[in-house]
Amino acid sequence: MTSDAVPAGGDPRRLLTEARDLAHRVRLAQRVTWLPLLVLGLVTLGAIPAYRYGHTVVSNCKPMGDGGQACQVWFQTATFYWWTALVLGYVVSAVGYLRVARARGLETRIAPYAIAGIAMLALFTTLHVFVARELLPPPDLERPLPWVVLALFRLTDFSGSVGLALLVLAWLERHPALLLFALGYLVVVIVPMNFGWGNHWGDKWGFAPMLVISGGVLLLGSAGFALAQRLRRPR
Amino acid sequence: MTGPVDTPAPDQTESPHPVTGLDDVVHQRVRLGILTIAHEARRVEFGFLRTQLALTAGNLSQHLAVLETAGLVEVEKGYAGRRGRTWITLTAAGNAALAEEIARLKQLIARVETTDIPEDR
């Protein structure tokens, strides 16, 4: 009988090793890591004109000692841009993942990534609005917020939520390289370093350096994962 | 009221050897491979299985028939454009059987590692 052509049973250690190897090969075949990174990188760079040319709502102004004033600013257009672009981005990534995986003859567990990304977006936006309205005192530039509060604020901001969604993807894919990448990206977001770049660009371009850096990191990651996948593919 | 006291025989006090619980349908290299891939992928195409397991179409079909008859996988035929495609999905019973087999294999390995095997003289 043909089904007995391969010897039944065998060394349990070998059987387990083979099963693990097969599971690993399936995970490799399911990955399209470059796609969400590309989409999120483009979404991040696309936020620059939304901040630069979009509508802002200024409120709660307070005079400063030097004759100027400190105000709460809500970037209305940018907020709507992030919301629309990120939701679309998660959906596009999920659909792309499914299409590529099906073309390779597999299904993939990508839906939790998109759901987690959108859920975090909703949760963090609500949290930011609540904190800004109910908890934060009027702006005081002479007494800046503690770094822990700033770090939490950045982690739950749009760029931070992108990194947290990537952590979910790394867990779903059991992908250590993506996990390291997502952690590195979160460090870039939480500890903003622009090396003095953009200091003289004026208020209207204030967000640009950080967005260029975080978007650039995502695009470089996308290129790196695409290259790694191409090199791993059997010839 | 007195009755006979149940005194188990010495060999009955120990847990049965993991080998006794192995399912012949699952404890087979190729079929274990099919179940593993289907578990990881949720749904897998015939061609992917054939490539990964390095089998002929006929051989793979026979193994799938064994698993389908045992209710461990579902085989679904469809079309992608003009091309016929066969998709394989793990059933709940298949999921349980795979988990059981993996657990038995781990038990076997643990038992081999803890058993004092006398050296050949």
C-alpha cells in the first residue's frame, strides 16, 4: 500500500524535530513582513503635510513671562489623517497578507494584527482626549512634564501605537527579528532624537524631523525584511 | 461489612507506557507532518503539502484519505480561476489528536531520558 511507503512511527525525537521544522517552514512561508512596514512607513511620511498644511484648534492659552503665550493645540486635520490612513493601512496589510499567503497555498493569522492595531488606535485616542481634557493642567512651559509621562504619551501616540501593533505581529508570526525591530522602533519613538535636525525649520515643520526619522526607520525595515525574504527563497 | 481489599499489582500502580496510547493513524511521519502543517496554517493547499513533504500526488492523496476517514482533516475542492485547488483543514478532532501525539512523543523522550539504560557489555 502506498501509504506505507514511508516507514511508520520512528524515533520520537526525530518526529518532534521534523514537526517543529515543518511548523517553522509554514511560518516562514506565511510571512510578508515587508508589506505592513512599507504601508506604515508611507502612512507616517504622509502625516507631514497633514501637520504642515492642516487645520489646528488652539485653546486654553496662558501668558508666559517673556510676553508670549503657551496654548493647547489640537491638530485636527492630522488626527483625522492618522485615523483614516492607519485604519486603511491595517486593512490593506491584512488583505495583502491573505492574498500572498493564499497564493503560496496557505492561510495566515493576520486578522488579530489588524484588529489589535485599530483597537489600540481607538483606545489611545480616547485616552489622550480624556487626559488632555480632564487631567492635564493648563500648559506650563516653565515646568515641563516628567519624562515618564512624556514617554507614556509618545508610546500611546499614533507613531507609538504603530510600534505596539508591530509587536502584536511579531508575536503572531513568532518572528524574533521583527520583535527586535519593533522594540528598536519604539525606542526611536519614545526617545525622540533628531540630532538638531530641523531646529530652524520653524513651528510649522516642527513635527517633520521625527516623522521623517520614524517613517524612514519603517521603510528601511521594510526593505531589509524584503531583501532577507528574497535571499532565503529557494532558487 | 467487609470485602476484598483492592491491592493493585505492582505493574498497575505505574502509569501506562506512553507507547500504548499512540494512535496509529497519527503516529506516522507523513501524516504527522500533514497535521502539523494544517495546524500551523489553519488551511493548506494540496500543492504546498506535496512540496513540503516531498511526496507524489498519489502518495499524499492516500495519506489524506486515511486522515479524512478518521475525521482528522476536511478536504475541500474548489477553483482559483481555471485551476482546480484542493484545500485541507484540520478538524477539532485532528487538533486534539495532534496535541495528544505531541504530548505522547514528549513523554516518550522524557521516559527515555530518565530511564537508566544499562550499557552493552
